[in-house]
Amino acid sequence: MKVEQDVLQKNDRLAAENRGWLRARGVTAFNLVSSPGSGKTTLLERTVREAGLPATVIEGDQATDRDTQRIRAAGARAVQINTGAGCHLDAHMVAHALEDLDPERDSTVFIENVGNLVCPALFDLGESAKVLVASVTEGDDKPYKYPHMFRAANLVLLNKIDLLEHVPFDADRFAAALREVNPRARLLHVSATRGDGLGAWYGFLRDRPTSA
Amino acid sequence: MKVEQDVLQKNDRLAAENRGWLRARGVTAFNLVSSPGSGKTTLLERTVREAGLPATVIEGDQATDRDTQRIRAAGARAVQINTGAGCHLDAHMVAHALEDLDPERDSTVFIENVGNLVCPALFDLGESAKVLVASVTEGDDKPYKYPHMFRAANLVLLNKIDLLEHVPFDADRFAAALREVNPRARLLHVSATRGDGLGAWYGFLRDRPTSA
């Protein structure tokens, strides 16, 4: 387990460097984490179009640049990181992506992590806040089953609430589970396809939290 | 990367031992992998009740024994493995769980892996086949974006097809993506809640594939 600790310590140091680099530019970064297919990219496409914030995006995927193409089509600059067999972004990858991206002063950077509710929990990227996107199709027990990731989140967006009537998901049970695992996390209900709750999400972004 | 190779080599050796242990008892093991919330446990509850196979279950989760409780309530013996911060089961954990489970001769063992489309791809557990459960709510691009896991699968169950009319999912595009990434994988459409396609799944299980 020594090796793992060394890896995490090195990552924490590089994440602190990223945090300094971002602060020097007045840039706020959000680390978006979720299961595969929870709707992070759809949310970002819409956010780029509607939130009225100057924003750029770092896309993390095992393979393909599909999400980067989608973000560019929505009107924002984006760079892709492919992790190969890796299950998460790390601070070193993000440092290089930030240099490539060269975000303008006082802008927002969205970092879309690899779809994974386990690995990204341990790796600080230097972000101001972790945003966990969960969807109602995944079941209301997920905070209990993936406690590390839910504990690390500053904001939980419960997405796909347009599908609520079609799935066995109890929103009160989900909220209670989240409170038990992480009482400090904010929770917003959204539908990235239909638009529900996005005003509150854009408000959260405009408040620009400044520490992780 | 030397450490990682050593870990994988050790795992492969222990997986081979598991395979021998299972073969000596005539037991067929299936390794079920998916994103969080794709419906593996719901599928297993129903399979335990309906498939007419003597079966036991090994449940893998970061935390809680919720899924084990659900399987026991459905009528099968089950043991829980909690991986803590870990993102997958490994052959060593499964070896211990098999000793605890003590499956009867010529029975079936289902191993429900941690919900994760990345890490379990690399870790052989000694199973006869990997079954990947994908759901229509996750999007039709997933084989491209998680190629290691889709390439490792012997069978892909496309689950939640009862929700197909409510989500932007193109089943033909998904099938084409899967064929491109893994032409050998079989694909079945199922709904673990409504029952669609489960006859074909039970048929696959009764055919008892004997090698990974």
C-alpha cells in the first residue's frame, strides 16, 4: 500500500500546484464526476450554451474524442485526455491540459472526469468544487454503495428527473442517504435534456466557490 | 508500471487456481460487470427465482451488504465482499468467498462485481464468462468509450429496454458500436423489471460455457 500512498501524495502536491495556477488567473474549476452515462456531457453542452459564463472544458475518457467534439459543437473550446486503461484523471494530466487550454482570466473550466463512481474520489485535480452527477435511473441506494465519491462531492446534481415516473426511484430515500453519507453536500434536481433545475445550477456556478 | 504488471500476473495465477477449483466441482461461474445502477442485482434476483438453476451469489460492493440481503430474500445463498476504496473484485477475494460459499456440485455461481466499467476489465476471477450489463439510459456510445470492458465481455445484456421510448438511445448504433469493439460478443435485449428477453438469458446460462 506504500506505492499507492506515494502516488496519492505526489498527486496532492501537483493538485496544489494546479490550484495555485488557477487562482493566479482567477479561474474557477469544477471537477464533474459520475457513473458512465449519467449525463455529464449533455449537461455541459447546455451549460456552455446557456449559463452565460466564459467557459472551457477538459474532457476525460478512456478512449475517443467524442465528448470534446460535442462540446466544441456547443461553442466552447475543449481539450481531450484519453486515459487508456486508467479509471480517472490525475493532477498531472490536468496540468498539461490546462497549459494547452490556456483559459482566459476569470473564466470557468469544467473538467469532465472518466465515468466512474470509485477511482476519481481519491484524486484531487486542483478544482474549486467536485460536482457529482447522479441519475434517477441508477437507483436511490447509490450514496451508501459508493460512499467515498459521495463524501467527496460539494454538490450533487440528481439528473434525469424527467424519467422519475418511469423508474423505481424514491427521491426522499436518495436525499436521506446522501445526508447520512455527506451532510454538507448541496443537492439539486435537474434534467439536462428537459431543462428542469438548470437555473439553480447556473446560480451555483456564478457563486464561484473558491476552495475544494 | 512494473508494480501493476506484478499485481496482474499474481491475479492471473490465482484466477487460474479458482478456475481449477470450480472445474473440479463442475461449477460454472459468471462474472457480472456494469456501470453503477445498470440493474445487475435486479437481474440476479429474478434469475435466482426463475431460471431453475441451483445458484449461489458472490456480491462485490465498496460498502454495505444491501445486495446480499436482496439476493438472500430472493432465495439464494450469498456472500458479500466489501472492497473499501477498491474499484473491482480480484481473484484472491473470490477464492476466499468461494470457500465460504461452498457451492454444490454442478451448480452456478454468479459473481456481481463492483459497479465500474473500467477496473474489472483487467482482473480475471476464474469465471467461465464475463457478462456485461449495459442499460439504455447510459447512451449508445458506451462500447466506444469503455472499450476494454466491452472487449472483455462474452455476453452483453442490454437492460432496461422498457425505458427505450423515453430516452435518446439508438439500439442499432449500440449494436454497431459493440460489433466494432468486440465482434465475438453476443448481445441480448432484456428488461430485468418487465421480463423481456429473460428466456434467452436463462438459455445462455443453461448452455454453461466452460471457458473464459
